[in-house]
Amino acid sequence: MLDSAALEKLGIHTVTLVWDNFEKAARTQARLQKVPDLEMVILPYRKGVETDDDQRRKAEAALTDIIGRLVQPV
């Protein structure tokens, strides 16, 4: 969060990936860093029984959202 906030303040657009169980803390930190509109993609947290392939599918499912947020007009 701190790196993304610092880059945004320099005018460098970012997208921050956040596990869903840390979303509230991430949004609070973004507000505290004075970048309340920080772009975030929220990912489902890894459960103990998930395999690497399960995680890969989650990442692939989020890829379109990540790219879309990176290339949108600022």
C-alpha cells in the first residue's frame, strides 16, 4: 500500500492486488495515505485446501480487471 500510494502521488498509475480478508485495512491505509481512490483488485484469499492450479485460475480470472484498471484514462 505504501509503495502504491507513493507512486500515485508521483503521478504513476498503479493497481494494487489485495486479498479479500485485507480489503478493509487496505482501503483504510489508502485513505490515511491521502489516496482514497487508489485502484485495487480484490482477490479471494487462499484457502488451505487450494492447489497452485486453483490459485492460477484466480489470478487468470482477475487479469482482465487488472489490465482494464491499468489502461483506463486517468
